[in-house]
Amino acid sequence: MYLRIGFALAAFIAVPSMAAASPAAVSGRWKTDDGKAIIAMMPCGTKMCGRVERLLIKQPAGGQLDERNPDKAKRGRQVAGLQIYWDLVPTDDGWKGPGYSPEDGRYYTAHIRVKGNKLTVKGCVAVFCKTVTWTRIA
């Protein structure tokens, strides 16, 4: 009898962990909320990464450079093609990992969640956070 109770208890404990949903698929192409860029999110190994696929704004001759990067050696990089998310790992309801904003040259911790065709990015530097919502495109 104790053996049956032990199996029943083990099954009861295992069910919630099996029922826990993995985060929604973040892979794909996303248009930023300000309409300035298309960001491509893709797997990189067992984690996720994001790259500026293309800019939708008028660019200077030679393309938009990463001129606000805190590392002066990186200020000559093109923003188009720039990796802005790396090592994103799944959490209970999304993805979390390091990010970079070429608009202001800041590195931050990204919290990313997908709901339908919307992707919410919450970026935090220390206790200061900003949230934006992007839209999936075909």
C-alpha cells in the first residue's frame, strides 16, 4: 500500500513539471515598434540570438554606423547585420539574456516574451527598464 501511495505521489509531483509550457517560439522576423528596423531572431546553438536584418530608415552614404558604441574600436561597424541579442535562454514565460542597443550604445538585460504575432522586449540597465513591442512579419 505504501508503495502505491509513493507512486501516486511521484506521479502527482511529476505532472506539473511536464505540464509547464516552454516559451513561445521567438524565431522569425520582427518589425520594431518605431518602424526603424527589421530584427531577425534565430537559434544559435542551444540558445537564441538576434540580428538587425535591415534598417528601414534613410541612412547616410556608406550605411548607418554603430557610432554610439562605448567601445571606440566598434564605432565603425555597420548597424545593418549587427548582432544585438546573444545567449538568450528560455525562462518560464519567455527568453532572457544580454542585449545591445545601437541607438544609444547601451548594453542591457533583455526579457523577451511572445504572444501571438507580438514580441515584447523589456530591456533593463540596473533598475531602469524600458519595454517595447514588435510585430512579427512574414
